[in-house]
Amino acid sequence: MCQQLAEGTRWTRCGHFQRHLVVAIVDCNTTRCERSVYHPRGCRATTCARNFGTEIQRDVDAVDDYCWACKAAQERAARGR
């Protein structure tokens, strides 16, 4: 499957990645992936991959903290919800 190459922020305390921008598509070079330039036009096969594979994440900066979702979850847990 083709993959998206994304740049973003890595939150170092929880390890989550916040995508800012998809900068490129990495082509898998197969005729069985609808995202590939090698996929035949007009193909109607149901076995072809339709979605992108696992995103390739490139860190452009790192923040020594928890992401917003993890902070919110910690606050909810502290309040007993």
C-alpha cells in the first residue's frame, strides 16, 4: 500500500504525534493499489487496496509534555469521571 509522509509535533511524554502537513505520498509501485501510479485506469477489481498504509511520521519538533488529549484524560481521571 502507498503511504503518506507526514510532518508534525511529537509529544515526548506520551509519544503521540500531531500531524501538521502531509508532504508526500510514497508510492508502493504495485498494480493492486488504487493509490499507486501503476494502478490501471478503469480497474474494477475488488481486491485492490483502497486506503493508504501506515503513515510515515517525521518529527519536525518535539514538546516535552503530554498531548492535549492525554492532558484532558488525566484531568477527567483526577476529577473521578
